[in-house]
Amino acid sequence: MQTTNTTEQQIIEAARKIFMQRGLSGARMQDIADEAGINKAMLHYYYRSKEKLFEIVFAEAVQMLLGRVNAIFAGEMPWKEKIVAAIDNYIASLSENPYLPLFVLHEINQNPERLVQQFLHGPLFPNLRAFMMELAQEAEKGNIRKVDPLQLMISIISMCVFPFAAKPLLSGVFQMDAARFGAFMEERKKFVSSFVLHALEP
């Protein structure tokens, strides 16, 4: 007989798969129940709504994403390597969790305060601020061009996130299937890194 933890994990894994395929609005509780191999009544016993399930899946993905990037910013590698590694990991994490950008946009409009608190108290925030200070110090030494660190970080994040948020449009306009989009994002890791590093040259 399945334990409660096993059943809950099955549900979370099923929800993650369905949300990745169909997003929040396109997913149904019945789809998740079918994917988990349980009936809908049991699914509702554990989780009353797909929104609650989505919050759990989202929180796990955010923690994974922020944890990876945080480890890079907190490391001892040179700032150039930090930027390249952060971009690589950011795009890789979003490739694994492509529903994240649209969910964030939805949350910004529906419940911005909750999202703000989640990021402020997440593992990334303090070290992101520290890395921004590190960039400011490099600029003072003349090692990089003087830029607003906040503008720079927002630009990096935007360049990584936008293709995922606009994936349906890009896929339709440029005739990209899943394989081509994946290859495009692999190439984008190099493009964004090169673009940012060139922009910082003194």
C-alpha cells in the first residue's frame, strides 16, 4: 500500500509534468489525477485546488533556480566567470521549468506582495546584492565600464527570461519546434554571455 508521502510525491511530479505541458490555465485537476494514477477524489483529498498545487511546484522550482544562481554569486570565481555561469544556469533552469516566467507574470498582476516576499526571503537576494556591490567595485577600479548594477542585472535576467515568456510567439513566427527552440536557447547562453561581457569592457 502506498504511503502518504509516496502518493503526495506522485501528485507533485504529475502536477509538475502537466503544468510544464499546459501551464496553469490549461491544466485540469483530472489531467493531474490521471497522470498520477489516482482518482480525482483522492487528488482533492490531498490538494483542494490546482492553484495550490501550482504554488508548491512553483516554490520548488524557484528554490532550485535561486539556489543554483546563489551558489555561483557566493563563490570565489572571478566576476566574469560568475556572469557566464549565472546565465548558463538561469537558462538551463528555465528550460527545465518553462512555466516559471508566465507564472511570475501572473503572480505580479494577481498577488505581487506574496511574490515580493518570496524573493526577498529567498536564498538569492542577499548574495545578489553582494554581487552587485562587487560589480560596482570593479567599475571603481576601472576594470569594467561604469554601469548601474541594478540595470545590468535586470537586463541579464530579461535577456534570459523573455524567450521563454514569448515562446509561443517565437515558435510560431520562426517555425521552431521543441528541438529547435532548445537548440536556440543553448546558443543563447553563449550569445547573452558574450553580449554582456562586451558591454562591460572599459
